[in-house]
Amino acid sequence: MSTPFQRFRHGNIVESLAVRKDKITGKLYSCVKDIQETFSDAARFKVHGVVLNFLEDENDQRYEQKRIAHFPDEIIDIVVANTHVTLSPPASPPSKEKASSSVPNHHGQLLSTEDSVELSVSKLSLTPSSSNVLVPLPAFSIHSSNSSTAPTISTTQLMAAFSSTALTISDIPLQIERFKDQHSADHQQLLELLIRLVAQNNEMMAQQNEMLRQQAEAKERDERVLAELEAAKERDQERLRNNQQMIDRLIELQQRVEDGLVQNYELHEYPIPRLFVVLPDSFESWDPRNFVMERFRLFFLCECGEECEPRTNESAGSGMLTIAAAADTPTPQIRVKNRIHLAKHDGYELSRANEFFDQYGPYVLGMLRILRHCLAVAALVSPAVALADNSVKDVMDGVKSLSENMREAVDMSINILENKLGDNGASNDVSAAISAEQEGDSMFENLAALEGADLRRLDTFLRNNDKDKILGNLYRITTEHGHVKWVCFDHYRQLYRETAMTAFLQSLEKLEGTYHSQLCTATVQLKSSTAARDFFSRLSKQAPAVKNLDIILNWDFGSADLVNLVDMVAKSNVKSITLDLKDDHTSSATIAALRLGKGKYHSLFSLFSNTNLRRLQFSNLHLFGTRTSNLPSGLKVSWLQCFHFHGTVNNEGRSRLENILSHCPELIDLRLTSDMTLNYAQPDSNEMGWSLHTTICALRKLQRLRVTGWCRNWANKYANHSWKNVVPLQELVVVVSAMDPLFVQATVQKSLEVLEVLILYDSTIMDSTLDFVPKSFPASNQRLLARLTHLDLQIQMTHDSLELFSSFLPTLSLVHFGVRFDTISLLRYCDIASLKSLSVSGLSDFRSLADEVKALDGRCQIQSLRIHVLSQGTKNNDLSDLLSLLPLTRLHMGSVEVPFIGDLNLSELEILSLHGSSCSPWEYERILDKIESQVVTQPLVIELDIKAREYFGYKHSAYTLRHERLGITQRDIPFTEVEAHFLHFLQPILPDYSY
């Protein structure tokens, strides 16, 4: 292959020189340095008389090593740098304009010093020195005549020409010097101009920077002003709320004063029940002609009404409530109308009937008419049983003399009183009120009420006075507005329970606690012994509805406080208790060590003797083994179904856990968890010994097992133990490094038909992979994994195990699914449409996942997403598209660069958790801007670990102000371990159970 070359000519010498190739553009060129190595005096170059320009780069600057273009078919003539003068014969005298144009225009064309030296002097026109303008030399002409004589030259002319030429030549150095001086001056002016431009540019840059700084300061001031305005507005609103609350309290206080006055009055005026009716004592032998000789009986009525309506467990629109039977009658609960009804009592025989009816006849007649109305609408009931027919005994036990048909008895009593009273009977307004079908207190508004003197006189007409003042088995209560009413025992007990529960909830609210009525769960943080004693006292007496208790003891409590807790819980109806002792691992270990077996927590073990408890959780109990003693050897805690221990244990604590588990053979749910950050700070903590491991395996009723934050530690002799007696589990959530891998493998193999939750995580590099393929399959493979709802495989598995799961995944409707880099192939078999939670680690291709989500056309339900360790080939645009499509409420990101985070769909986001992830302040500003621009329905919580906090720089005052204005809550992640962040993500996803 021939080498490209360029031919150069200097005089009669022609040389071919190899050309070079530009590495960027690929064009051929000749380097002047290469040419000068052959032709040392070469300065410029011509082609066909045209001087060639040197090549320039993309910035219009000459290359450091000068270049000329390549002309493959041409010969380039070399122009040397020697100074020479060409004498030309004079032609016509040059005009002044032409002479002037021959002077180089220094202001129109900038020439470098080097270029000026290279200019050939032959380009200068020579003129007489007197004119200071270069003109051509005079020419020599040879005159010829028509004759044949030889040409003649005048000697005088020749001498004059040589003299003029000499003068012109002597003036050339002076002109050259002037030209150089002029060029130097121009060059100096250009340098000065350049310096001034640079200075002006620097000044402008400084001004621009100052302007930007002032703008940033102004923006920060504006942010502060806005924050102050928001704070002032909030203070004004708070002041208005306080004023309104004060007015409301004054109104409430005034109402209470009025209610107190009413209550004091009615307590004095109504010492006995005021609603009663009178019926014949013996209906069957009744003789209307002998009215004086007949006996009558007075029956008090229960005044139940709206105040007896249930505040909880109310049947919508039915006006019914569930009550228990009387204490002495073990009757099942029934549904009873809250209407007036006869009290459960035999009644009182009247003495002096004529005088009684003269005194109380109109009132009794009105009450009987009301009673007849209640019977007509089937609203009259007994406090123990409902009125199924007209049988008197079904209405009231113990009313011996009533006839089988009460309505006839009431009608007869009404007729007797109407005949006796005549026109002095009850007002027709009562009948009008009844005919209008008014209910409740409105039926009594037109009936003249009996007041204190009349009621006190009523007692004199009763033949068998109550020695114990039973008053018809009625109990006096006061309503919310101070009115006095008499109700039966059942309504009294119902009202007392609701009143007591209301008082408990009010005390719970003062402690900033919460109560979930559907779950019957009370949650509270106690901060003093006084508050704890009051709370537990109310719990045992006023809160029979509380079944689940979540308590945090956040003060320096003593053993006596724990004894009171255990005793009061035993007197309550609590079936599940979560106890967080908030114990500091730096607490007095020396003092605890001096009281072996009888330490601070010893009394807590009495909870195992509480037969009401079905679930027990201890959290943050440090020096657990030192401060407690073993359970009694004969105790079998058969009633406990769930035990959860969260905390750090040493060797003694591990032995204590073994003792507890050995006394709880009926456990169906066991959870051993811990704070991993604290574990790393304390060596030899939470080590799963072989003895504890085998104790767990011995729980034959176990259905759910969670072990996280532990690590196994036993001799190599157990490495190949054969786990033949494992029990099938419905839920298995374990860190594989905490248990024997062969135990996990055998348990999964035996549980494939019943598994509902399978979460396996391993942060270590295991020596062998796990094989979950059973040795023998059931007759119908369709039963395998059919009940699975939560599946997360952050482990290393055999190829056959991957094939097993991939064959069943398409048929499952999972709620949660998770994979990592070595199980990522299972993702394509999962039904994305059913998922509500997804965890992926090491995924590089988010495009296919984003396309699958997009194909669901808004039906995707994934609300919780965890992304950990992106692959190097991950495309940010693909991940951004995925995040913009998902309606996320929780996003956890670990060890991920997040330049795409600003593309999040923030409309429903509640938690953004970043662990080991970096994000520039610019990206964080994008997030804040997007939060501000979007309509965010939920307050946002941003969780940052120490690395993320360093990148965000969120402690800057501007961020703090924006956080407050946007309603963002900052929360620090205390741990740095990937496993802890994974478990933190899973916590709200795993199913919860009630016991």
C-alpha cells in the first residue's frame, strides 16, 4: 500500500514528502516542521501563484505546529524568507491614491510579529524619501529608431537614475523600522485592549456571582419571611382556637352549672320512682260492683330512654342494644328496646285504694293509657326477656296476680278509673300525644308530673313498705343534663359500663394514648409511676372492652411498678400485651448482677401465670437473664399461644429463653427479633446456640416462626444434623444465618402445602445453596404453594428449586414478592397485577417491568417498593418510568444513586426511606419543588441514614424551613445494616394475627 505524499518545489529542486493524518477529522496535511527539515529556509507556500494559509482548529486558532492543506495532484512552490528588492523600470508615475493603497492597513488587518518578518521586502514599493511613500524605481528604456543605427543611452540620465535608486535604497531600512514600530504599537494596543476586556469580563463575572448570592440570600429571606408568616398565621389560628375553646369551656361550664342545679333540685324532688301504674291484684276474680273490696297493686316502670342508648356496638337505625341478664339469672344476652317497661318486681299492694285514686287517679289513668299504647306497638318488654306473646308471666316474673292477657287488664283498669273519675280524668292532651305516636319523653310532656310532696306521700299508700328501700328494683341515675331517672338493673349496668369506659378513654387521651375500638387495642406511653398507677387502676375497673394492650414504660421504673402492672393486668380482660421497657443497655449491670435470680424483671414472669393471656411480647429487656429467674418447674403455660421477645441477650439470657419455651408447649407463634445495631455494639450477643435451636424445633404446635437479628454459633459436630422431626409451618420469616440452613431447608420442604408466608434472607456468602425440592411430591402437585401470599427469596437456591417456584408462581396471587440477583429470574413468572409490595435487589432491566406495569392500565396495586443495589447496566430512564407509574405510598432505596428520584409519583407517597444512598442537594431541591407543585394528599416522612444525611445536607436552614412549610417530617434511620433496612421495610407488610 503506497504512502500518501506531497510534492514541493524550490527552484529546480522537487521533493516528495510524506503527509500526516489528523486523528480527529482523518484529513491529510503537511507539517511545516517536516518541510523545513528538507527546505530549511521555507517560510510560505504557493500553488499556482496563490499563497496558502496555514490550517486552523475548530476554535479558529492555528495549530501549534503549523499545517498546510494537502494537494495530491499539485506541486507546492516554496517561498523563502530572504529579503530582496526587485527593481522594475518606471512606468507611468503612480497616482497618490494608488501609492496610498500600497501601504498596509494596520488597523484593518492584524499581523503577528512572526508574520511581519516573513513578509518579503519585494512587496514594498520604493518611493523617494521625501515623500515618505514607497514608489517604483525609474525604468530603463531602450529607444530604437527607424534607422539602423545602434541604440544610445544618455550618461546623465543613467547617473541620475542610479542616484535616485541609491537614495531610495538607503531609505528602505528607515521605512522598515517605522513599519515595525507601528506594528509594535498596534500589538501593544491590542494587548492592552485584551487585558481591559479580561478585566471587564472578570468584573462582570464577579457582579453576576454577587447578584446570584444576593438572589440566594433574598430567596432564603423570603423563605424565612414566609415561614414566619406561616408561623404567625398558625399562632393567630391557635389563638382563635384557644379563644373558641375558652368560649366553649365557658358555655360548657355554664351548662354544667345549670345541670348541677337541675340535678340538685331533682334529687330532692324525686326520692322515689315517679312512673308507675296500678293494676288489679286478682284479675280473674275481679268484681266491678265491689270496687271498695277489691285489691290493687302498684308497679314501678323503668324510665330508660335516649340516655340508655348504646354508645358503642349500636345497631344502625334499630334503636336496639345488647344487655346481659340480671346477675342472679344466668340468661343469655338478648336485644331489648329502650322503651319504658315494667320493672322486675312483684309490685306493692295498695292500702286505702279510694283515697289513693282520689289523689293519684288522673296521673295513673294517663300512665295506663301510655302503657296501653306501648302494648299496642309491642314495645313493652321485660328486662330479662322480650314480649313474645300476651302472657303475663313472659312479661314479668313474680307478678302473681296478673291475668294471662295484660292488655285486657290494662283496659279494665282504664275503664274503672274513667268511670270513677268521670270528667276529672286525665287530660285529653295525653291521648292526643299518644295518638300522634310520640315516643320517649315527649309522651310525658302533657302529663302532669308528680313532684316531691306527692311522691313522698305515695309511700304512705303502699301496704308492704320496703324495709331495705328496694323501690321496685330500680336504681336512680342522673342524665348528662342533670335530670334524675329510675332505671332497672340491666339498664343501670349497661349505662355504668359505658360511663366507666368513657372515663377510661378520657384518661387515656390525657396520657396521649390511643384506643382502636374495632381491634379493642389501647396504646399508651407511661412516663411516671403516678400515671402508671392511675392507668392500670382504671384499666382493671373501667375498661372491660380492652383486649389488647400496647405499653411503653418510658421512665426509671422500679420492681414495685412492675408488680402493680402484673396485678392490674390480671384483673382486667386483656388477652394480648406488648410491653416495651425502653431499657438502656448501659443501665446498672453491677447492681443487677448482685441480685441473681431476683432482679428487676423477676415479677414480669408472673404474667406467664395469667390464664387470660394469649399473647405476650417483651421488648428491650437488657440483662434479661441476670435480672430474672427460671419459671417454676411444674408450671405449664398451656394457654399462651404467641410469645415475642425483642431485644439483646447474652448467654444467660439465651438460657432463660430456653426455659420459657420449654414451659410453653402450646405455642403456635414464636418470634425472636432484635436491634441489629445494638448487637454489633455488643459482641457475643443474640447468638443462636444449639440448645435453643433444638428447643424451638421441639415446639410441636408451632405454626409461625420469625427469627431475625440473630446469628448461629455452635460446634461443627452439628453441621450435618438431620432434621427429620420438623413440623410444617404456615409462616417462616428467618435470617438464614441465624438458623441451621438444613433446618430451614427441611422445614420448607415439609411446609410446601401449608405455607402462607415465606421470607428468607441471607446477607452472607453460604457454602452451599438451599434445595427446597421435596423428596416425594403429593398426588396432586396443585396443592403445593397454593396458600402462599408473601414470598421473598433473598437467598441462594439450587436450579431445581428455582424451577419449582417458577412452575407455581404464575398460578399464585401474591401480596408481596421479593428477589435478589441470584433469584431475579423468578420475577418474570410473578403475577404483577396482584402485588401490593415488591422488593428487588440487583435488577438491571427495569424496562420490561415498567412495560408490564404500564400494560395494566392503572390496575397496578403496588404501593410499597424496595430497590437495593442497582446493576451497572441499569438505565435511569427505565427506572424513572417505573417510579412514575406506580401509586407508591412507601419507597425504600438502599445503596442506590438516585438522580431519577425527582420523577417520583408523590401524590400518595407517605414514606421515602434512603439507606446508603446518595442524592445531590440539587436532586433534593427537585423533590421539594415537586412536592410543592403537586397535590400531596398525605404528609410525607423522609427517612435518612447517616450516609444519606451527609449527601442531602438536610440540616441547612432553608431545607428545615421548607420541610415545615410543606409538612415534611424528618426521621433518622439508626441502623446502617442492609439486613435491618430490609426487615424495616417488611414490618408493615407482614400479616398480623389476633389471639
